[in-house]
Amino acid sequence: VLFAIALGAATFIEDTYDTITSKLVVYNAIWFELLMLLLILNFIGSIKRYQLNTLRKLSGLVFHGAFIIIILGAGVTRYAGFEGRMHIRQGASSNFIFSDHTYLKVNASDGVQTYEAERPVFINQMGSNDFELDLDTENKGAITIAYKDYIPKGQETYEEAPGGTLNLLNITLSIQGHKDELVIREGELKNSHDFIISYNNNTPHNGVRITGKNGEFYISYPNQINTKTMPAMTESVIAAGEQGKFERMHLYEPEGSEVALVLTKAVSNAKIKYVPGTADQNGPDVLLLDVSFNGNSTEFAVLGGSGYLENFQNVGLEGIDLAISYGSKKIVLPFSLQLNKFELDRYAGSMSPSSYASEVTLIDPNDGVRFDHRIFMNNVLDYKGYRFFQSSYDQDEKGTVLSVNSDFWGTWITYLGYALMIIGFI
């Protein structure tokens, strides 16, 4: 009864939050593993209580023993198996997968030695996620990295704050009926709908150049810019290649383009602030950390999540080079897969996919093995304890995503349990 209640609760948790939370709260929790152990003891107790270890009751012995073996197989899978994904573009090959689990990785150098550390990071949306990672350096002292907050699908916003170092412009850009709200940091160059805008950036380009700071900004363009003062819509002109004032409540229309620009806001001494994204938004997850070193503590945001590989970001510490990444772990395989062709079939008269498949070549130079295989739904590739399933594909239909499972012993122990269950039924 407890087992059934736990499974039901895990289903509700997964629907309400996500799969990771249901795993942390139920499936991977110590109390759930103890419950599985209790089930094994119950099955063993039933064998003794009902005297199933006799020839007359052999079917009961086999049936109860099957459940014990299945649970043991699940335990092997839990502790020895792992899952990940492999992404291959058509015509290319890959010899690594990236783990489904996410890790915090730290690289540091004190000028004499280099140091590395890592730990798995599982974000639970129902409880505490607190953790600390300590990295001792022989010449500079200890670095402590502690969890502070987690922001899913982080979206960048900015706010003026003491100690802020960023200058940026909020610009509304209208083109062919579309409106984009652009945030351009000082020194950046942005491309929106093939139209280039730069802010205090000297990179050569044929777009709009905006210069200045402290509330006084100027705009220039290779062609003439027509301006209108709002709301009176008084018209004026900035000559081709000349600088004119770039102010709020003005509309700027560069000739030869279909673009109109409006300066919405100018922010000085700003700091980046991340807010959670909505379900239809994309973006990296944000892990907010407190980094302590030599008695000083600083907040650091590292962007990443599942699917991000070794996206190290530098932390500004005095006297030490520190880089932190948050994402999947790269697992190198003893062989590689080459994607020869990706095929996608659709339902007649529809753009909805009906099936998709990957034509691959497995190459194992160590054992001199090379063979072709077609991976599609319910047709997996098995090799050296790894199983490759068709999972997803790139939007341009020229790349494939394979889910990968490595669980040789757990799989076969569980299959043995299933076989014994069927034999017990017979």
C-alpha cells in the first residue's frame, strides 16, 4: 500500500513540477530505496510463510523470486547505469554523449598549479537545494562556492544599482510590421532582421551607429536618416554619414531600409538581473552562486543546464583565475557513430511527422569493427553495453538526436526476472 501511494504521489509531483523533482522527492530518495528493500524482505518472508520452497509450490517460489530479481535489477540500473544523448549532423560523426544529469564543474589556477572539481546538481522545486563546493589552493587559500538560487529559462533584465558597471540602450525597432525590443550593451553589435545596430562599437559595418553616454547619444548611417519628433511629428533630416542627436520621443527612419527606431530608455551603471522565463520561452537555466575567497563574497550567475557542454564562464577574483560551468557531462565512447542520412516521413497532406530514422555507420577502430545500421522507433542499436534509440532531430532535418542508455547488467538481470515471472505463470 505504501509503495502504491508513493508511486501515485510521484505521478502528481511530476505533473505539477517536473521529472527531476519527482526523482529527487520519491524515486531516488533513501526512504523509497528502503521501501524497495522492505518489499524484497516481504517476498522472502512470503516464501518462508507459505512454504513455497517445495516442489509442489515451485510456481509460487519462481513467481515471488522473480519480483526479488526485478527489484535487484532496478538497483543495479540505479547505481551502475546512466543515460545521455548524442547529437550528430548529417555527414559528420561523434564519439561522445552528454549526460542527462547536470554537473557543476570548477577550474582554477593560482599561477603555479591548476585545480579541478565537480559535483552533480539536481534542482528540486519542492524543497531545499543548498550545497557547497570547496576548492583548496596551496598558494592562495580556499574557494567556497555555495548555492543561492535557481532560475529556469532565465531571461536577462537590467536594473540600475550601486556598483553596476553596464551602460545600455533599450531600442524599439520596427521593420515590415514586426516590432523588436532590443537591449544593446555598450560595446555590442546586434543584428535584427538583417539590420545592424551598434553602440560604441568600432567594428566596420553598414548599419546604424550609436555613440555617446551619460544621457547624450548620437546616431549615424551611410544614408540619410529622416527624423520625426513625437507627438507633434515635426520632421527633420540627418545627412548621410553625419552624426545627429539620438533622443527619446523621436522616430528615426534610415533611408534605403524599412526600419524605424525609437530610443525607449537609456540605463547607466546597471546590473544584469535574471527572471524566470515562461513555458513558451527558450533560454539557459541560471544557477546563482555565492563565491567566497579571501574573506570576500560575490554573487555569480552561471548559465547552462541539460545539453550545455563545458560552457565555462570566468569569475573575477583577485589573484586567481576561476571558471565555472553548469551543464551536462561529456562522456567519451570507445567508438563513434557516423550519420549517413536522416529520413523524415510525414502523414499524407500534412506536415506532421509520421516516422523518422537515422542511417548510421558504427566505427570501432580498436576492434576493427565497422557496420551500417538503421535506427528508428523500436529498432535500437546495441553495441558494447550501449543502446541507441531514435529520440529527436534538428529542425532543418539534417541532424539527429539519439538517446543513449548504458545498463548492460541491470537490463539483463531485469530480463531474467521477467522470464522467471512468465515461467511462474505458466
